[in-house]
Amino acid sequence: MNPRPLRRGIPTSAAAVLAGVLALGACAGSPAPAPVSPSATATAGTETTTDATTDAGAAPSEPGRAPVALASGAVAFDVVPPAPGTGTASPARVGPADDGTAVLTVSPGDEPVSLVLTTPGSLTGNADGTVTVLDTAGTAVGGLSAPGVTDGGTGPGDASPLPRATLTVTGPTTAELAVVRPAGEPSESGSLAAVPDGHAVTTTLGTTALRSAGWGDREGGLSLAVDATAWARTAGVAGSDTLWAQVVAAEPDADVPGMHDQLVCHALGAPDKATWNLEPWRPDVGLVAVLAARCNPT
């Protein structure tokens, strides 16, 4: 059974309510157990590296321009360094992490690093900076977390603000990972910046969002306890998209009005709760009202 189309993003009014929800400790519960690391995929199981520094005139197929594979489950990308002579970047590295995810680490230069989807499907950019991967039927099958700039534990070299990493969908199967200069910083070469020495940009590709889902009788009625993976809990809209698709595939009876909003509410307000309890008998009142009711509308 195909899941119903997802409502992407969070309405402005919902975002305002979220601040109050978090202050009240939405859906408080026991913290989630520490993630168990499963066997990584064949591609992600071994860290791979490509030298993204290029010489002027180098052909794409020559050493230094070859892409590195980024894969998790049935989703794969080629990570392609900038074109020859247009910028410098450190080698791209891919390594395995929990839940079969794959972490991409790279330090883009003053030109973006390209990500090209090499498996069937398409990409959708989300307002929170994440990217959802859809299969050919339009069902979410994975996604990329919002990129972040890390300092590798060295700490900032000075008081200057760090640049901001962005992940932008540029075509049906392509995206660009770039670094944007801090607001107000003067530049003669545009808004893109190189990552400071000792820093890097990371994004995580995940395809497994659901650990388990089981029906029970809780809080006075039928309830579905959803245990999300660590990646799904931290991957924003991409994680929620993928989780909802996998919940509906595993438990088709969950695909009723209001259940998706309850799931999104838990992802926003109670990401560390051990299980997210979704009740089909609760009224379908819209995401804003679900947030205001701390995920339990009556």
C-alpha cells in the first residue's frame, strides 16, 4: 500500500507554536535507547576517499576528478569535486555510521561540491536544509541531513563567525554542497567561501528510519508505538518523510488522517522519547493544533 502524499515543511504558525511546545517538554518520556549499529552497506562499510583538489585542464575521468561513492541501503550518490581550475577542496571522505547510514565529510573550496543521484528516483529539497530522496513512484526512501560545519574538536581559531553550509537541490537528481560566507563579511568573489583550516562540512545519508512499530492499547485506545532510528530522529523533514513511508509500509492501518501530524509533532518536540505513540482515534485537527496539544489532540 503506497503512503499518502506527505505535507512537506512546517507552516509558519506551526513553527511559532513549536517554541511553546518545547518549553513545556512536549510528550515527555523516557529517553531513547542508545542506537545499535547494524552492519553497514557494502559501499558505506569501508571509508573511501577521493582527492577533490584539481589541476587546471584535468579531464573529469583523470585522477583528482573522479567521484567518490556515497551510499546507504538502495540509495547511492556520486560526490563530484569542482571542475578543474574553478576552486579547491579537500578530499571527500565517506564512512559508515549507526543504522546503516553513511557520513560524507568534505571541505568545499570557493566552488560547490556536486552530489549526483545514481540510483533511480529524484530529489526534493526541504525548508530545513535537508534533502529527501524519492523512488520512481514518489515514495520517500531516504535522505540527506542538513549539512553542518564542524571544527574537528579544535575549536574556533578566533572570534570570527563560522561560514554556513548549505545543501541545495539543483535538478531532479542533483544537489550542491557549498559554504556561504557569514552575513556582512566582505568578499570580492561572491557569497561562497572556503571552509576555515581545521574545519569540515558533514552530511549524513540515511535510508533506515524505522526500527519497529507495534499496536497496543494505551491512553484509553488503540495506539501505535513507533521506534525511530537515530538518523530519523535527527534528519528533520527528510527523516520524517522516510519514517512515515516506512511506518505505512509496515503497518498500513496507520495511514489515517491525523497520524502523520502526530508523527511530525513527536519528531519536532520529543525526538529523544523511546517510542512515539500515535493514536488513530485522535481528531485530525492540523499540525498547528497537534503541536499546541503536545502531540495529543482531544
